[in-house]
Amino acid sequence: MSDFVPVNEPVVPASAKKYVNDALDTGWISSAGAYIGKFEEAFANTIGVKHAILTTSGTTALHLALEALEVGPDDEVILPDFTMIASVFAVMYTGAKPVFCDVEPDTYNMDPNKLEEKITPKTKAIMPVHIYGHSCDMDPILEIAAKHGISVVEDAAEIHGGTYKGKMCGSLGNISAFSFYGNKIISTGEGGMVCTDDDELAERVRSLKDLSHSKQKRFVHEKLGYNYRVTNLQAALGLGQLEHLEEFLKTKEHMANFYTERLQGIKGIRTPITKDYAKNVYWMYAILIEDEFGMSRDEFAAKLKEQGVDTRTFFVPCHEQPAVSELYPTEETFPVTEYVAERGLYLPSGLAITDEQMERVCDVIESVAV
Ligand SMILES: *Cc1c(COP(=O)(O)O)cnc(C)c1O
């Protein structure tokens, strides 16, 4: 299976290895080491925010962001029906009700035209998710939020370095969450970051992630807190990766151009688009297998797999997830989400992908298409 093409393979640059070894050599392996602060500062500078707070995952970053906004059991949070389950679970951890909004047919992001009708007196926050590395259309979302006095939490787990109208995603709402899971553009193996310009929110996030220790008296805790601390080793890995972000984004752009050039003429395959307002970082190269292709998405994926090409299907609509519908059953339909969830998949898109591998993926797709 030497010519098997995996859906994701990360890259660990030499500088990252050097920093991790340095952390090991100095004995600073816990969450008190110097790489934590260095990584947080470098990340805040990259995104253009005042505060970046490292946490154990994208999921816990979202949870901390929502808790810092004091989202709780009587509240509602609006988020897209098409997203990774962690976005929804983070809302559910707070006890708030997730309220789903359908997405745009071309970017798969929250559709601002369908957002305002979801607002009720209980709406406390809106959570746009920048799907597959393409920015949401943030201006109308921010306008609606401001009009109703609602906070915006960006789920920026898939968009390290991507922009909206020239501004970094993750710096546009009140607070944002990134993920550093193994398949994300910057990775610490497992990890996440909360970003915000708001001093008070940042302070709350720092406290909540470290068991809400009282500043006045050690071992006195006035609020429920969490241990979402990260080791210095992971921070060292993250810093070493972050220094290569520009290069990583070039790799992603090259990947997308390569695939699009080869695949855009094939009938029934819809290749990704980039809106004028966005710099797309192509976290994953996502395509739709539409009816004209003459084969279902699942048949297509199975044929690719037979020939050693690994793919992943799109997310399942959130409102259909048993863990969600059991608590929040709904009769509502989300036609766009349902359409894309059934037809979408992404191709091998990791940072370690080579031209030869992409060549093979495209050859296999062409052979399957005729
Ligand atoms: C990966 C991801 C998360 C969760 O991040 P973890 O680090 O895996 O917890 C949340 N939201 C989106 C959109 C993601 O892609």
C-alpha cells in the first residue's frame, strides 16, 4: 500500500523539533514553561488580537469562550447546522440551547440572510464557523449581532491565517476559538486557543481554564473552573509550527490550484470557490459530487478507496445528530445543509501532500469519472 494517499499528513518542521527538545532538556514539561507565553504572544500577534490564551483543544476553547460570555442554561446560541459537532457540544456544555441556521450553498458557511429570523429574546450569542478555511460573510453577521446586542463567537478552528476583507479571521467577533488538533493548519497534536481584544473576557478565560483560583487567597474558588491547561511541550511544537504559517498557507494554495485545474472540467464535480471578501486557506479541499456525475458520493468515495485514495465525507447535519436531536428534537428542515452533507467530501489535503500524490488522486478520479 505504498501508494496509498492519506487524507491528512501533518508536517513537523525542524524548528518545532528544536523547541520541543529544548523544553525537554530544560525540564520544563508542565504548563508553567516559557513556551506557553511565547506561543500565546506570537499567536496573538499573528491574528492581530490583544489576548491569546492556550487551552487543551478547539472544543475547550469554544467552551471557555462561551463561559466567559456567561452563556448559560436559559440562553440560546445560534450556529450553522453544517459544522463539526464540537461547535454544538461546546454550546451544550453551558446548558444553553443550540439553534441552527442553514448555510450558503457555495461556501457552506452560515447564511446571514437566514440568521435574523432565528433571534429570540433568549439569544445570547451567534457562533459563525469558518468552514474548510473559507471566511463567513462577517459584516452582515456582525451588523445583526450589534443591532440586537448579541455577542459573536467565531469558531476559527479551520482558518488559521485566513482573512475577511483583509482582516484576520478570529479577530472579527467578540471572542474566537482556534483548534490545534493534528489535522489543523497549525497543530500541537491536541490543543486550542481563545483569542479576544476584550481584557475582561481574557481575564475570565485565564481564570476558568485554571480551576478559577482566587487571586486573593490560594485554594479559594468562587466559581466553577476547569483544568484546561496545556504542557510546555505542546506550546513549543505550536510555536515552531506557527513560524512556518506563511509557508503552510502557500502549500495549501498550491494544493487547491493543482486540484482545481485538474478537476474543474469534470461534469458533476463542484470544486471550491473563493469569494472576493475572503482569503481561502483551504483547510481541506472540499468538493461536491452532484447528480450529473452519475454516481453517489458514497459510491465515488468507495471507488477511490479501492484505489488507495483516502477521502472524508462532509459533516452530518447537526440537527440530525442523535446526541443533539434527543434533547432538542425539531421538525425543521435545513435544505442547503442537507444537500451538501449528502454530496460533499474532501480529498487528501494535508500539509505533507506532494504533487505526485495529487497527480495520483486526480488520475484516479478521472478514471472513475468515465
Ligand atoms: C476541529 C474543529 C473543532 C474542535 O477542535 P478540537 O481541537 O478537535 O477539539 C471545532 N470546530 C471546528 C469547526 C473544527 O473543525
